[in-house]
Amino acid sequence: MPHAYWKGQIRLALVSIPVEIYTATKSGAKISFRQIHEPSGKPIKYEKVAPGVGPVDTDEIMKGYEFEKGNYVLLEQDEIDAVKLESKKTLELTQFVDAHEISPLYYEKPYYVVPQDELAEEAFVVLREALRKTKKVGLGQLALRGREYVVSLKPCGNGLLLETLRYADEVREGESFFDDIGEEKPDKELLDLAETLIEKKTAPFDAGEFEDRYVDALKRLIAKKRKAKGKTILEDVEDVEIGEGGNVIDLMAALKKSVGGKAKTSSSSSRKRKSA
């Protein structure tokens, strides 16, 4: 079992529940690159340099906050670590909301929450089942790795799922992006065909059905490059032809073909073509 990312307590009024938090995600098989000096084949390294001074030792570096151009308040790491936040070791649930009230834009990263020991399990289970029965999500604030987050808490199997949330000033509202999109209703036949296509492709969610094709392609490229001993290898890329849009006849034909029907146009679509 991996090491706990955080240990502390969940507090609900006068009830405190000792818990441990574990990251729910992992990096997987990502491909990482380094910058290489081509003539020598050596990796590029970076030195920490101060303007007008040159390279500096790590123990001479402090953290600084720029309060005005070129002027900084310098802080020791011990001073930063000593900032007292009750949420460093306590997640106090201060509010409960319906899950649908939280926009997906706010969710950031998931963590699994488990009781620290058998003594904490009873209260942990009571909280989990109360959230499940009321269909609510608990909200609070928690300090993790030098930053305080708004977090949500919800049932997840036999445990709880904690998710860090973005603050309001970190999220862009969508209205300004959508202002130019018209509000007119789509053609009913087009809508029916789209709904049929969605129903045809509906299935239970299974993350295992999806693979990172880009990573797989990079691995194949790297293997080919090693065999080719440095020779340039350019994969053939099939360009997808994209129409100009706005053509109701093309959209009707494409949807009908997608759901397995004949690509005939309706009389209403024909009228639109004549009037266009």
C-alpha cells in the first residue's frame, strides 16, 4: 500500500474522525523527454544564476515575494512552514450541498479517504452513510503541501472520495465564450437522428476501454528510431477532411449514414436547400 499523502482528522461539529488520504490517480505510462546537446549527445543542465552575480549555491537561495517591481520580501522556509492554519491537520466540514450544484469546472484532483484505525471506523462509516442517504457532498478547507484548498467529500464504495476544488477566481465563466452561439432550435429530424446515434453508442462507462494512443505511437516511434540508428522517421498522418459547415444537407446525410440509414434528405431539408 502506498504512503499516506496526508494524515489528520475530519471534524463534524464536535465529532473528530482520524483519517488518512491517498492519491487516487497515477502518472501512468507518460513519455518524458530531456533536452540534449546534439553534437555531444550530452543532456542539458540548468544552473541557478543571479543577474550580475553568476551561478549561486542552493543554500544561498531564499523565497521572495515581489511587492513592487524589483523589490522583494524574503522569507525563510521555516517561517513559511510556521504559518498556523487549523486546516493543516483538520478538515472541518462547514457546509453540505447537492452534488449537482458544483460545476465540473471546479473539480481538480481526487483522493481516497480511509479511517486511520479500527477505533475511527465506526464514526467514519456513520459519516459515509449519512452522506450517501442525504445525497449530499461535504465541503471544507484543507492545507496540502503548502497550499490551502477548498475540498469536497462524498461516498466512494466503502470509503470516501475527497476532491480538491478550484477557487472562484481560478475559473473563467463560460458566458463570454458562448455569447455568439445562436439560441434557435435545431431541425427536429436532425435532432432525432443525433439522439438515435447517441443511444446507439451508449454503454456503461469503462475507463479501460480507452488507451493513450499518443503514448503508444511515441513508443513505436522511439523503437523505430533506435533501429534506424538516428535516421529521421516521419509517420504518415491521415488528414481528416473538414467541410465548411452550415450545410444542412451534408449534416443530414452524415447523421443518417452514422445511424445506418439511407442518406436521403427530408422534404423540409430540400426546401431549406432551395431557399438557401
